[in-house]
Amino acid sequence: MNKILVVAKKEMKGIIKTKSQMLVGLFFALWFSVMTAPVVKTVEESAVFVQFNNLLFYFVLMLGIFMAYLFSGRVFFNEKREGIIETLLCTPLSLRQIWSGKVVGVTIPAYLISLLTAALMTILGNIFSTSMLLPSPAIALHIFLVVPAFIAAAVGLLGFGHSLLGMRENQIINLLIFGALFGALAFTKNIMKGDFAVSWMAVGVLLIIAVLLLMLTVYLTRYLSRERIVTSIP
Amino acid sequence: MIEVQNLTKTFNGKTVLKDISFEVKEGEIFGYLGPNGAGKTTTMRIILGLLNPTSGNAFVMGQNLGENEELRNKVGVLLEDDGVYDRLSAYENLDYYAQLYGLSDGVERKRRIEELLESVGLSDRRNDKVGRFSKGMRRKLALARAISHEPEVLFLDEPSSGLDPEAQIMVRELVLQLSAEMGVTIFLNSHDLDEVQRICTKIAILQSGEIKAHDTVKNLRDKTGRPRVEITLSDSKAAEKALNILNSLHFVSDCERDDSRIAAVIRDEKSSTILSVLMRNGIVVEEIKRVTKSLEDVYLDIVREGSKQNE
């Protein structure tokens, strides 16, 4: 098996076996889905479809990024804190292979939880609405392309930060990211009030941002070195 | 097999390794000794390619490990940290690393893992999560991991740390077996002088980033260890009298009395000369024996000497 996949498989296994994190993921998937119900029930018939797609647009993305943040901490941060990374750096894998394996290993479960959220939101939305609710083509593109790309970019950037920085800097950054995530959630919710409807343009812009972030992440890995990682182990 | 040439490493203006050089030949068990903070781990990290030297070179099989990922397939590593995953079972840990080291054949990998678990006495705990293991069990598993891919060179950092005496013997035997039967070259970082004395063919003593001694254990003892005698007298009064006499002898130095026992360093003369001098003075000697300097004595002499020089 490709060594990147070996690392990815091990990370996925580790995440799935961490019950507390999986429960947090499942809880948020369910909570976000349940939040859809009152919206589709109370909103006017003509606006139901738009509101449903708006909710899918930001809940699925936000939860994906939140899960990426949660899982990255375990995979990158803890491995460094416990010193295991040093042994891993002695294996015949390049730094990029290790990093890529971990990014894939975190992205897949985080994305699966996002998908689960989208599925639950659709099911619950249809239960509480009189209209048939399905994601619009733009939202489908968002869910199947933009969301995984954003999750991968978020994991990559977080992994880069965890690998490059010391423990204290990482803890500060973790707090900032946590705050930023909630800030973004509130900000997006405000923007989407009123007549806002997710357009191809919005999805396209997000896709471009995601691709640029991914490119930036891959570029940044050039600055990772074994020495930098080892000397920042506590 | 391992060559370190004029290695210097500086961190933020502080030099932690100063122009060190040594060589480890194929099949040798090389003990790398030194007090905490002497630079042992830094040396090992540079050889392993985890740190870049400020100047000098470190080669394994003639190549730089930091620049050759394939070469790492031939190198096994047991660092201070066990490098095992708490959430995985013993079997899963070994399986993961075996795959990373290229053991792709599932059947062969399974056979090898079973064999390793058996050899470190963890067969019956194969499916238990490592998080539930004791420190000693983790260490044994980490050792099994380090040799899972049958490396040609093995780097061990305090392999017996946290192990009970029985397990320490097991590790020692395993290391000797790897060297004798498979010709594995072993680089051993250790504080355990007894362990080093028992298994290492050659040692280097590092202090404050400098190599203070580098030779075989026997040669180091012969070179640095002046002959010592231990004299047991009938009582403390006789010992006091004997001490005064010994202090007056030109070929005796460093006399130390502990109740009725005296330890002293002698030069050139035989211990029988001391015996006859004491007997001539009417002192009854119950026992006199020549004591060979242990590696611990040699180590402490070198380290203390080094500390004095640094002051």
C-alpha cells in the first residue's frame, strides 16, 4: 500500500477510535440538522427552498472546518506533544508523505461528518416541510467540491502550524482559531439574513479560495524541516 | 558503519557539540555515555538526520541519513520516547510501523509481528491497547518496533529505562543476539554503566559536548584506572595506624578509611609490598585484595576531571 495511505488509514482509525471526538462530531451533525427544522417550518413556502440551501451552505462547511480543527489537534498536536513524531521522522517517509498522509487521514472523517450533516439536514427538512427539499446544483457542487477542498486546506494549514510552532504558540493559535470559527459562524449567519441566496458565483468564489488555500498549504510545507519539528517538541 | 567527523552543533549561539569525531565499525556495539545535557541525544539526532550539524559530518553506511530516505529502511531507532500509539493495540502499532518500513506482504508481516511479540514477551497482550501498558511493556514493544524491519544499524536511547531487572536482562540478551547472530551495528546511548560494561565493545564518554574518552572498555580501565587495593584490618584502631603508615609511603596515594577498611591507589608496587610493610609494623591484616577499576569509576573519574577543567 502507498505509504501516504498507510499513514492516512492509521490516522482515520485513530480518530474513529477516539469516541469523545466522534461523539462531538455526531452531536453537532444532529444539532445542526435539528436547527433546520424550525426554519423550514416557519418560513414562507416561496422562501423554503432558498433558506434550506442557505443553511446547507454554511452549516456543512462550518461543521467540516470545525471537525478538521478538532481532529487535527489530535493527529498533529498530540503526536508532537507526546514526542511520537520524532520516531515517525526516522522512518523512510519524506516529510511531505507524513504530512500528506495525516491531511488525508483527517480530511476524510471530517468530510464524512459534513456529509452526514447534509444528509440529516435534508431528511429532517423534508419531514418538516410541505415541499420537496433537495440541494440546488450550486449547493451540490459546494458540498461535493468546495467543502472537502476547504477541509483539506484547513487541515493542511493547521498541520503546518502544529508542526512548525512550539507548544505555547500552538495553544495560542488554537484559541484564536476557535474564536475565529465562532466569529465566522455568526458573521455568515448575519450576511445570510434577508434576501441572500447562495449563487453559483458565491460557490465559485469559495472554490477559488479553497484551491488557493490548498496551493498555499502545499507551498508552505517547503518550510517544514525535521530540525524545526524536533526542536519545537516540548 | 557510522562515521562522525568533526561534528559541531550550535543552538542560539550556545555550542552543544564541539568538534566531535568517532567511528563505529560494522557489528560493533558502541556505548555512548555522558551525564545529562552532555549532548548525547543531539549527536544521535544529527546522525539520524533529525538535526543538521553546524559543521562536520555524520554518515551511516557512508551516507547522510537526513538526505537519504531509502537508507532509513536499514536503520532501526528506539528513542527516549517510546514512539508507540496509546490508542492502538500492540499488534496494530507493530503492523503500522512494519508497513511504513516497507513490509508489504501481509502474511510475512503477520509472521514477523507474531515472532517479535513472542521475543519480547508480549504475545498474550497483542490485542490490548498500548495505553494500558506499563512503562516497561511499552519499552519492550518499542524495542520490537525498532527491529521489526531487521535493520542493519540500530540506535538505542536508554533501552532499559523503566524495565524491571528480568526485562533488562532480556533486552541485554536481545541486543547481544542481534549483534552476534545478525551482525547488527548498535549505537547505544545509556546512563546504565553496568549495561554498557556488559554489552558494549567500544565506548565514548561525552561531557559538555566534547568526547573525553573513546576506546574499548578494557583499554579505558587499563589507561585510566590505576591499581587499587582494599585492605581489611582487625579493627578501626589498627586501621587508623595503618592509614598513617600508608600515607607516608611514596607509592601509595588517595587513601580512604571506612571503619576497619582502607582503600588506596598504588603505583608500580605489588600489593604484597604493602602487606609486608604493615606486618613489619605489627599490624594484623585480615584481608588485602587488588580491586579492578569498574567502568563506573572510570566514568566518574573522567566526568569529574572534565568538570574541574570546565570550572
